[in-house]
Amino acid sequence: MAHFAQIDENNIVIKVVAVPDEVENKGEDYLANELGMGGKWLQTSYNTLANQHKTGGTPLRKNFAGVGYTYDKTFDAFIPPKPSANWKLNYETYQWVPPIPEPEFEEGFIWKWSEPNQEWVKIAIPQN
């Protein structure tokens, strides 16, 4: 299956759909005209994350698009929503970077960014 993202007039992704492989080469036209879905459609790759292709292929548009992502035409990139005001975009991975690096992984815990305190907070994962 090939995937396509629909973007609105502000270049925000509003929908992501899969199309059969046999129509991948005409995906934008297929969605907009043959299926009558209208709008602007751009292909996105399920295998692309952080400007890397999972299987070693060529990454497509830096990240697999998701609803709420922004399409940046200058960089031909789908950029995820900015998690917090002071995070910076890494122009190699097209992922947001926190002002303080996330601490190392600890078994049984996750780290969550606290915007008011501008710090990482360790949260225990409930055990079943």
C-alpha cells in the first residue's frame, strides 16, 4: 500500500490514507479526481522517520505524515507538531529537540517533559 496525506490551505495534514499499489503512481490524481476526495494530496512513506528509511531505502519527505503535522514545501518535509514553545527543530532529522536532553532510559520508568518547570519528570510505569 502507498500512503498519501491531504493538506489544507495552511499546509497542515488533515488526513492520511492508503491507496492500492497499482495506483501509487497516480495517487494524487486518483484521490482528488477518481475518488472525488478533492484537495491537495502528497505521498508519504510509512517507512520514513527522522529522515531515515527503516529498510535502507530513500526517505520520503523526512517523516511519515500524521494528522496535525505541517508540510514544509521549502524542505519537502512533514514536520510533527511542536511539543513545547522552546523546542528547536533539528534540520537533519526534522524532529523537535528539547532544550534539555531527555535522560537515559531506566527500566520501569518513562520521562515526560514538564513545560511549567522546564525539566524532565520521571514517571513509574505501572506493573501488571
